[in-house]
Amino acid sequence: MGDRAVQKEAKKRMREIAKSNRAIVKKFEDEKKRKHVPKLEYQTEMHNPNNILEIDNLHTYFYTDMGTVKSVNGVTLEIPQGKTVALVGESGCGKSVTSLSIMKLVRGPSGQITNGQIRYNRPTGPIDIVKTPISQMQDIRGNEISMIFQEPMTSLNPVFRIGSQIDEAIMIHRPDIKKSEVKKQTIKMLELVGIARAEGIYKSFPHELSGGMRQRVMIAMSLCCNPRLIIADEPTTALDVTIQAQVLELLRDLKTKIDASILLITHDLGVVAEMADFVVVMYAGKIVEQGTAIDVFLNPQHPYTMGLIKSKPVVNQEVDRLYSIPGQVPNPVHLPNHCFFKDRCDKCIECCSGDIPELRQIGQSHKVACHLYDEEEA
């Protein structure tokens, strides 16, 4: 009888949450469906005109029957023009949701950007992506901001040939180009990403290509309209080490050729060290440390960043067991009211049970969110 009462109470609680969620989600969905939104509503000013993108206090939540999942919970970062910014952290920390928020591709109706700004420095003038209508976003996606998705086999349509999928991306954003010119452009992009037999690959289906070739096709598709910002979400996942190196070299060369900025999302610190100008470390939906690659790798300040670097295998060093950060990431539905890393931290002090630490400046371009530095300031 006791178990039945508990189950009944749980079901009642879930119904209450679902009812509340429907009301919240309806408000956001109605806002998205608005037509003829005045430009003044989404025009904005960049805090630094040398940045191509500025994210300010971004919150992206998922409203589920179990509760509200706070996937991105107050993220603030900036991407300078022509630079590579790496967003690192464990799986489930909110990296990919941050990238989908930039593209305004968070899956609704449960997923919603609830607060914050994403300022994008368009050639025609800065806009706030959060308030930008979908019709305008369709002109930006794939054209000015493009994304290389995590798994190319699930991103490419298995029933269409490679050529027609890249052709489509070009024709959507360049409707004035003739079909023959579109094909030439597609083949040129395939050659640019290092595919030797470009005309043959143009006629191939995705299943006929290896993982590395499919990833190159995804990169070619993302670059076909010369974007100003490339979001690379785990671009080397599931690739062998040799192909990884080739893909990273390719991204580095292409960034220089088309003068683009890159947001590189990864959990591989080796990739970060090789590619990034700036590093942003994310944990449980929040930024815990950010700075130049030299700052973060040579002088890490947050215990979580130290743990990540310590857990990376070192060449020519014998160890009985690789280091791993103890404990588990907190449940994003029931986040604690204190520092999210407190229960896993080996440098925990008394005030860690108090307020959640905010990012504070500890160097010219180095910021950290940790109570250890409250002591220093005091």
C-alpha cells in the first residue's frame, strides 16, 4: 500500500509539472510564431566590435515531465573575429546545447532559450539571435554561420547522393547561380577538403564512404557558402588518430583561407591544445574557467580544469592507473544551491557550501569561477 501511495503521488507530481510546462512552453512557441517582427526588436550593439559573436548570460532549458533540465545555465563567452575558441567539458555539460542555441536549432517545444543574448556581428549590423525571427535565421544558417555536426552518418541523408546534398545548400543561399555552376562549386569544395576523386564522390551515397570521407563531406557542406563563423561540434569523434590529424589540419588551413572564426566543441584536450587560441571550460551548464590556451593549459586555476588536464595520458610516463575525477556530475534537474563541483573537489573549503561562485578576473584574459579566489581578494 505504501508503494502504491508513493507511485500515485509521483504520477500526480508529474501531471502538475506537465501542466506547468505546457503553459511556459506555449509562451515561447507563440513568440517564435510571430510574423513581420520589426528589425528594431532584434537589432543590437556589440560590446566589442572586434568580436564576431558574444554570448551573454545564456539560459537554455528543457521542460520535461521529470522537471526542468537546466542544460545551459548562465553562459557568457565571446568569439573574436578570425580566432578559434574551444569549448571543453565532460559529456552532458551543455556544450552541444550551447552550439544549437547559437544556430537556434534547440529542439522544441520542450527545449527553449529562456534568457540571455547571443549578439552576432552581421555585415549589415549586429543582431540578437535570441530575438531574431526564424525567417531571418534561415538566411544566416549555413550561409553566415555554419555547423559541422557530431556524427556525419546521421547528419547526411542516406537516400540522396553527396553532390545533391551540397548542391541544395548552395542553391538555397545562392538562388541566382546556374545549376552547372553549382555543380562546379560543389566539386571545388570537395577538392578543397582534400577529396581526391571529387567527381566520383559527387555521385556517391553516404554509405559508400568511410567515416573520414563523410566528415570531409560535412566540412565541405558547411564551407560551401564561405561562412564567417564555423561551429565544429566534436568534428573528430569516432575518427582514427591519422584522420583526426588530417581533419584538424584541414580546419586550420580553411580558417586562414576564408578568414573565418571557429567555435570548436570537444572533450579532447589534445585537439584543444593543437587548435585553440582561447579555451572556455564548461561544467554542469556553467562556465568555470576561460582564458587563452596558454593561460588554461599552463596555469589552470579551477580544480575541475586541473582534473581534466591531469586525466589526459602523458607520453613516456608510466602510471598504474589513469587519473579520473571522482564522483558524478550533478543532476541538471535538481542542481544544488552551492558550487556545482563541491562534492567532487579535492580543494573544497568552508565557503564552497555558500553561494554559487561567479566568474572573476584573475589575469588580463583569464577568468575563473571558484571560491578559492575569494580568499585572495579578501
